[in-house]
Amino acid sequence: QVQLVESGGGLVQPGGSLRLSCAASGFTLDYYAIGWFRQAPGKEREGVSCIISSDGSTHYADSVTGRFTISRDNAKNTVYLQMNSLKPEDTALYYCARGGSSFCSNLTAEYDYWGQGTQVTVSS
């Protein structure tokens, strides 16, 4: 069955770094886009980044461009989100999700499977 499992979250100081992992099973990454989303308390879920696993093309929200890097290891069926220069406003529950087709979208309705989320807290 299809599963997405996030890991790597934690508590970091402002300016610190974390690497999140999204381990996929039950399907191969080559045929799908994989997106990262986040949701902070009292706020709507927002798109952060996306990768088209077949060709490696990437997209980023304006708020994270230059600080976050999405990548994939197709052999391990895993997508990563390297987060540098973290800010308190990056604090959220981070989810990875599988896109319904091989293009990137920041609309939650375009994704058919979601992981359970991993918490990222940036605080001094």
C-alpha cells in the first residue's frame, strides 16, 4: 500500500538547519511529483516546495527560496528537504505528499496521499 513517512524534525535555534526526509513505499517516485507543505497553529496549510522526481525539476515558495533545497534519491525512494537559515516563522508541522500527476502544484487538492507530518520548531 502507498505510504509516506516524514522524519527529521526537531527544535533548533534561529539560523540553524534541519534536513527532513520523506520515505515513500508502495509506489516509485519516477511517475509522481512530491510536495512539501507546512501548517502552523491557526494558519492554513501552505505549499513549501515540490520536486518532479522523473527529471529532478524543483519549485519553491517565495518565503523559502534561497534557504531550502528539495532533492530526491530515486534509488532509496526518498525525498529530502534541506532547511537552512531557519526563522521562527518556519515553525510548523511539515508534511510530504504525492501529486496525482507529474507536475508541481501548491494546491492541496492535487495530492492524493499524505504523510503523518514531522514537527519543526525554531525558537531561541
